[in-house]
Amino acid sequence: MPAACRLYLITPPALPDLDAFAAALEAALGAGDVGAVQIRLKAASDATVAEAVARLRPAIRAAGAALILNDRPDLAAALDCDGVHVGQGDAPLAEARRRVGPDRIVGVTCHDSRDFAMTAAEGGADYVAFGAFFPSRTKDAVHRARLETLEIWQETMLTPCVAIGGITPDACRPLVSAGADFLAVSAGVWAHPEGPAAAVAAFQREIAAGLAARRPEA
């Protein structure tokens, strides 16, 4: 695969001030390359999710990023999102694909399991997500993934892989070097002490350094 790694932003689990978050998101998107934004509001009502999608979609689309909805393939299709992300306890991959159709993105959480990931890739997933690589402020991590997981995946598979879990600018370079195609980040951007734009800029610098250190065959 080409030597590339992009940011995959995940929203905080609640957005009590949607307008304020929209401004923060626009600042983040304007500070560097972002490949996708996942709206992850698991405890919110369908109406709240729909409001968030409608409010955030223009900035996401203007930045050329994919709008991914967490967990709900039915809403992803109904709200014209670019795709859906499902976990091992959410809708099965085949059901998610049936609901969103052939042209939208379907990503799958695979924890620390290459077996889960290979099954997902063979089933038509557009990307697989491994993690958590570090303790997370956003979600309690039951599974812990290793750099070796990314290295072996990058050497043997074509389906893109996402690294997730507690990723900050200071900690991300080894993940990039190991072969992550995307870095999924939440608190590492939204809780950054200098703000989301500074966080994205810092990630870009570390991604560039990590790519420079990536082995040629990756």
C-alpha cells in the first residue's frame, strides 16, 4: 500500500453545545489533513444524532473528509452519511452492508484480533480498526493491541487499518511507522491543551516523521 497515514477524528460522546463543537471541528479540519470524522453519540436520541449530522456535515464535506456514523447503519443511510462504523457487539457486517448499500463505507472494530480483521476484510469491510493501543480517556479499553498487529497487517493485507485508543501527538509516531493507515483520535484532539487546531498540526508533524521511518515495504 502507499506510504500514507491520515487522521480519523471521533467526536466526544456528547455534544451539549453543538455550535461550539462545530466551530472547534472547523478549526481542526482547517489545520491539516483529515480523512474521516466519526460522529459517535451512542447515548443520544435519533433526533439528536440527526441534528448533529446536519450541523457538522457541511464542514466535513468541505474538508473532503468522510462522514462516518458510529453503530447505526440504518441512520447512516437515512441521514446520507458516507459510511458507518460497527463494533463486535453492534450490527453484523453483512447487515450493516445491506442497510447502507454497496457504495458507502463500512468499518469494523477488531480489537487486537487479526482473525476478526481477516474475517471482516474477507466479508467486504472497507477498513478494520485495531486497539486500544494506549489507555483512553474516551472509552474504557478491554483489549490492548500491539504494534506487531499493525506491522503484520500492513505486510499481508490490502484492507486499510485504523489504530485507535488513547492516541496523542506524542505517542503516535510508532503507530505510523508500524503501518497504520489512519489514526483514530478523540480526546487527543478535543482535549489538547492548545486547542484542536494545534493538536491536528502536531499530529501532522508526527505523522510525517513516522512515515519517514516506515520500512520501504510497508
